[in-house]
Amino acid sequence: MATTPPTAAPAGDPRRQALGRWLASLGYQAADLRPASGDASFRRYFRFSEAGVTLIAMDAPPVQEDCLAFLAVQGLLQRAGVKVPGVLAADLEEGFLLLTDLGRVSYLDALTEDNADALYGDALDSLARAQRALRSDARETLPTYDEALLGREMDLFPDWLLARHLGLALTEQEQRVWEDARDALVAAALEQPRGFVHRDYHSRNLMQLPGDANPGVLDFQDAVAGPVTYDLVSLLRDCYLAWPEARVRDWALGFLDRPGVAEAAGRPAPERWLRWFDLMGVQRHLKASGIFARLWLRDGKAGYLGDIPRTLDYILAVAARHPEIRDLGMLVRERVRPALPQPGARPCAP
């Protein structure tokens, strides 16, 4: 491989400069090192070509990111037959990884009305493979998606979306509504058997691979052992695109037909499975709406603000079916949804 220095990085970007030097030390020219994708974390990805092959260099600052977690989950999934980026080199002290490239076509880009059944079928097969892997691979122990974590995530909704982004203060009655719903959602999540939870198994993190039924899976380093429907609802009630409810429920029930899924879930009746699925989705969508607000207010990333209305609309649809969160639905409908900026409005400076 060539050993000439890579293209100079901007003077104000010392980590990118260090990444270029590391690639050069491995023998890569990386002359066309360029941003590969956006990310909602402190990680950055750069793509470059070498001898006709594209590769991905990951910059994960050790203060904020954990490359060891990435490597542990990557190994777990790779052994299970899930398509994840291969690791070609690593500098854990600096937080640099060199990865194979799973391409540029995400499910978000590729999904259409005509191919959705096939693509979601592939994604559900891959998810079942990941869940079986955690049960069979004793070499890996993932953190537990426990009561404290579930609650902290939901608290992003009142803290970041309501108070900081929308300037809404809950009344005493509304606070009780929130606390009762929060408790009910935590209890419903903990009622479920545990499985592998990617935590962001959705259309932005699944890549369509030419000639391969298995999707490429990205952004898996925060995986935990938790409720078996979590990734299912992440996929099927995606914050970035929506499908007709009847189709979503058919896909959700169809997941139980994958090998080992129903057994691991305790063979739940369809009604119980869909209740788990519904309530897990509300927990996730409360969290996600808070994260989208935080990404703007804390990190200056406005690109996710437009996904908040869709995320809240999932909560409204589900709350109407479940008495324990019906009042939460009314709170979202009457106080939160009307307070959102109108479509097309430019956000105020964070």
C-alpha cells in the first residue's frame, strides 16, 4: 500500500489530522478522506478509497465513546451471521478504528411500497439472528436495560422537549399524569423477557447490500440486554418514516414466526405481544423526542427537529388503545403537539 501522507485535514480539526497520520502509519494513502455520514453522537466516520476499495475510518473520542463496546458487540453479531462492518485495525488509546464499508444505500433511501415486505423481512430475520446470538454466546455479557435506564431515557421528554425546547411547565395534575404513565411504561418493559437490544435498529442504520438478503447493520455499540420488542418497534415504528398500522401489526406478529423468537418470548398470545410492542414504542418515542430536542439545543444539530411530530403522533395513536397511558396521550395532544413550531419554521438559535 502507498505510504504518502493523506490529504491535509483542516487546521482546526486536530483529531482528523491525527486520524490521517494513523492511517498513514498503517500504509494507507487515504488521499480522499472525506465525511461518510452524520451521526447523533460524538463519533465521526470518514470514507476513503484504496486500490479500488472503499474503507471507513471511525473517529471515536475516548472521553465520550467506548471502542471496546463497539468491538464486543461487533464480534457478537458477526459470529451470529449478522452483517456488520469488519474491523481491519484499531487504536483503542486514540479511539480510531478502520472498518470495511457497507455502502451508501440505507433502508431509508431504498424502501418503497413495493419492496417493503422483502426488505423488512430481511431485517426481521437479521434481528432474530441477533437475539438468538445473545442467548447462545456466553462470551458476551451486555449491560442490562434496567428500570433506572428506562426511566432516565423517558425523562429526556419533560427535561429537553417540554421544558427546554418548548418552554412548557407541567401543572401538578399533568405531573401526576406523567409520573403514572412513566411508571406504567417501565413496568410493561420489565414484564418482557430479555433479548439483544441494538437500541437504534431502524432505517438509518440498516444498509441495503447488493446481492445479499441480510442488511448491513450499523451503530450497534450501545447494545444492551433488554425487552424483546424494543428493536422490533424501533424498526417498524421508525422515527424517520411511517407505514400503515395494519401493515406494521402484521410485520410485528410475523416476527414471532422466526426461529426461536416465540420460544424466547415465552410464547405470548398475539394480544399480549402487541401490547408489549405498543407500550415499548411509547417509551422509545418519548425518549427519541427528547433526544431530538437535545441534539438541537446542546449540539446544534437541527436536522432531527422535523422528526418530532411523527414521533409524537405514534404516541397519540397508541395511547388511545391503552387505558394506562390514555391521559398521557391527552397531554401530548392538547399541550405538546400544539406547542411545536409550524412546519417550515426556522428553529431559534439553541
